[in-house]
Amino acid sequence: MEIIEYFNIIKKRMLLVILLTLGATVLSGVLSYFVITPTYKSDISVIIGKIESDASVSQDSYNDVIMYQKLVKTYSEFAASRRVSEHVIKALSLKIDPIELQNMVTVAPKGDTEFLTMTVTSKYPKEAMDIANQLAKSLKYISNDVKKVDNVQLLDEALEPTSPANPNPKLNMAIAFFIGLMVSLGIAFLLEYLDNTVKSQEDIEKLTGIPVIGIIPLNYDKQ
């Protein structure tokens, strides 16, 4: 019976549920497509450690791998440093300050590997690619200059992104649809809870616990 009552409440407030849900979804779509400025991401990965010419794995080389895995965190700080950012800005002749560039860069080790991934976010796809490629080169140059050891090995170059990373209109609209649906249902049940007026025979029986034995209809005298 409770399920039927819940269904009747939703049916009663169906227009409210539909309008709020559609309104949230449409608003999210408008913001995603026409208001929010799209941003693009380009990433590049480097190996922290020296490339061994001998393919055989010895105990010493295994220890080197463990050591280089620990070094990845150190080189993460190098990549996010002001000095590396200044080197990137100078190499590309960018019209931004180092702090702004640092905010565009995200550096993260790739699990327990020797790989270090650097991601650049920009409003322009080519700029994101150019900064990512130069960031890897600047990291190699600055770390070598400071530590006097070339532990940064470049692999593939970063690619120019073909689609924005943010916003994701379809995902945003799906989330807005779900949130709008949940909020509208909550409002519908809240309005029903706050409505304490008696509208039907069932309401009287529910409130008094006594069955209704008769109903007096309202007669309007037109005289």
C-alpha cells in the first residue's frame, strides 16, 4: 500500500517533477555548450632513470629500478618547480608568469613504475601540446643542470588534443538530470507532507481510524 501511495504522490506532482528535471537538464546543457569556456589537455610521459643497453636483469639493475621509482617523486617536484616553468616560458616566449604556468601543469607518477606523466591544461589545444613537449625538455635540462646526472629519458611527444577535456556536456547533462529528478521528487514528497488538508474519504479514514458510512454531497442552489 505504501508503494501505491508513493506512486500516487508522484503522479499527483508529475508536472512539477517533469518541469524541474527538464529545467535542470536544459540549464546544464546551456552552460556546458555556450557559457563555460572549453579547456584542452595534453600529456607527456618521461622515464626517470638511465636506459640500460644490456637486456639482462641483474640484482644491481633491479636495485636501480627501485631507486629510480623513488626518484620519480623527486623529479615530480622538479617538473612543478618555478625554475622549470621559467625555462618553458623563455623557450616558448610565452606571455604568462611562472605561477600561472604552474597552475596549468599537473604532475603525477604512474603507479609503481619509473614513468612520470605531466599534463598541461590550456584554452588552446596547440598551446597545451607545445607546453607539454617543452616541459619534458626543460625538466631534462634543469634536472641535469642541478643534479649533474641525466636521469630523464624522453619517449613519445605530446599530441595536440582534438576535443576539449572540459566541460563534458553529455556527462554534465546526465548528472543534472539525475540531480533534478531527485530534487523534484524530494520537493513533491515535502509538499505532500506539509499538506494537511482533508480532500477525500480515504484521508478521513486515515486520520480518524473510523470507516466512513456516508457522504453528504454539496448541492448549490442556483435560485
